[in-house]
Amino acid sequence: MVITGIYYALALVTGGVVVSWLTKPALGAPFFVLALFCLWFFRDPERTPPPGAVAVSPADGKVLVVKDEGATRRISIFLNVFDVHVNRSPIAGKITKVEYHTGKFLVASREEASKDNEMNTITVEGGGSRVVFSQIAGLIARRIVCYKQPGDNVQLGERVGLIKFGSRVDIHLGPEWSIEVAPGQRVEAGTTVLARRKGV
């Protein structure tokens, strides 16, 4: 479980106890329900990446878009409030760049969110490939957390951060990758294969 969830839950339980004590026990119940929701929302299950020369999904959610953008293909994944929000590295390698961009907080399922919303963009290089992916804030998700910095080495499917509540993750893959997902497909961070290296 992400420790952030424990902090939220403790704050809500404290609020519930205070409200129950000052008013009626029933009025504190919503605080306890929200505390349980936060513990569930910030769950962080163990994941085992698949073998082979693959790029795995950096997020749980639904594929919104698979789109050519110049020399790369962009896969956009929408995370609703019920998805696990821990993000993982799509490939093994070294993080060469982490860039935070301020922006809007449009609904993350909208196409404009890929360029207009606040986001954190991470570049990973490894195995002769460079993969770029962005943690994108949404209407409710206004807090992006990144555990890594340039120079860090990451394993395939390793945790790199999280986005609180509904959000979006975009990943850009070069021509050396053969895409294996389609719009509408559900994916799971660290286990679902988004693409395979060609000729490997």
C-alpha cells in the first residue's frame, strides 16, 4: 500500500472521531467510509513483468488512443478513480530526463489533455531504445508524484511514481516497436505488453 493512503486515512479517521465526539456518532461515519476508500484507492499490488524484449504498460486503465505522431506512436491510457494509480517503467534502462510541465486540469479522457494538462514526462533509455512517457494530471488528479530522477536505473515494470485520483498516462514508442494493444483495451501496469521489439 502507498504510504500516502495511510496518511489520508489517518486524517479522515481523526476527523471522524472528532465529529462523532462533538456531535453524533452517525455524523462521523462518512469520514470512516472515506478513510477505507483511501486505503483501497492507494493499493499497490505486486506485479511480475513478462519475459522478452517488451514494453509494458506504465499504468492501469483503458487505452484511449494509439496514434502516429511523427517518428513515434503514442498510446494514451485513461485511469479512472477505481484503477490502481501506481505508475511503472515500461522498459528497463536508465532515466535520462524528468521534466515537469505546468498546465491545465482538463478531464483526462479528453484528447487535449495530452498537450494542455499539467504533466511529468520521463525518458528511459535502454536496450538500444528510448521510451518517453508522461504522467498527466486530470480534473480531480492535481498531484503527480515521481520517485525517480535523471541517472536512476530502473527495471522493467519498476515503480516510478503515482498520480492521485483520475488521470492519464501517455507513452511514446519509436519505430523499433510493434504495437500490440488497441483502443478500448484494458491494460495493467507492469504486466500488460504494449509493444514488442521488432527483430528481437
